[in-house]
Amino acid sequence: MDNVSILIVGVGGQGTLLTSKILGCLAKEAGFDVKVSEVHGMSQRGGNVVTYVKYGRRIYSPLIEMGEADVIIACELLEALRWSAYLKKGGTFIVSSQKIDPMPVITGKMEYPANALDIIKADHPDAMIIDALAIAEKCGNKKATNIVLLGAAATVSEFDKDKWVGAIREVTPARFLDSNLKAFEEGFRAVEAARV
């Protein structure tokens, strides 16, 4: 089996680190060598954040170069656009349509690109674009957008759905477990329903 490289991008407060821990747990339980990066970027609320997960027979470094990511899970639209060049040809791009203004936009120094979604669709026509925020809110936890996106990722994964659920149970704090399990299921269903 080839090594698998996954990039998780978003902003502080969106659970990118929890997402990487769940993915790492999933791959480790399946018997793979796993490397998960520390958080890179400004992880305080609102700052951009990226984490890396690599798994396979033998992994030496978690870092992923441009054009090498098998999967990108983007919790925020502008971050999806910013990191899209890291996706390899034929890779899986899972994108939340949620927009969170970065500090330069908040201070008026820049404008949020109005055509961000159009650019992503044009460059990556097979991208899964999901209104993860609306789904998470429906599940009772608007912070569970990352778990909604994991549900989407599970639909194209080599791992069985029950293995994903096991990893979520293993890593998620108890107070968020029920809403996260529901968010995962709804993310999974959203993609399956779109295929019908």
C-alpha cells in the first residue's frame, strides 16, 4: 500500500487538531505507521491552522509538500482556496462552504474573495462542497463542522464506517461525543444522498 497524506486546514477553534487525532487513531488501529503533525499556524481563535496526517507501512515525516496531499479536508472556504495547490491530481477535496473572515478582512485591509467557491469549483470540479455548518447546527453543536467533514471523508475511505465511529469514540471528549457521532452520521448521509 502506498502512503496516504491528509491535510486538514481551517482556522483556530474549528477542531483541526481533534480531526487529525481521530484520523491518526483510525489509521493506528488499522495497524499502519502514523505520523501526525503539531498544529502549524496561528491556532488562537480566528488564525489559520494546518495539520498533517500521514499513514502507511513506514512513515518518516508527517509533512506534506505542494501537490502531494491525497486528501484535503478544509473547514473554511478561504483556507480551502489557500491550500488547494497541495492536493495531488486525482486527490479528494472535502470543503466546508463556511466563511470566517480573517483578521485582515475584519480590519478592512483586505476583502474576502467573493468568488472563492467558484474558483474551487472550476479548479477542482470533483470537490465535495458541503454546508457543514448548517449540518452541525442541526445536530446541536455548531462547532462540529469538522466531524461533519469526517463523515463525508468516510464515504470515500478505505476504512469501514464502524472503524471511524470507534476512532471518534476513542478521541472525542465525553461531553461532545453524542453530538459528534450525530454530526459524523449526518455528514456521511449528506454525501450518500447527493449520489442518489
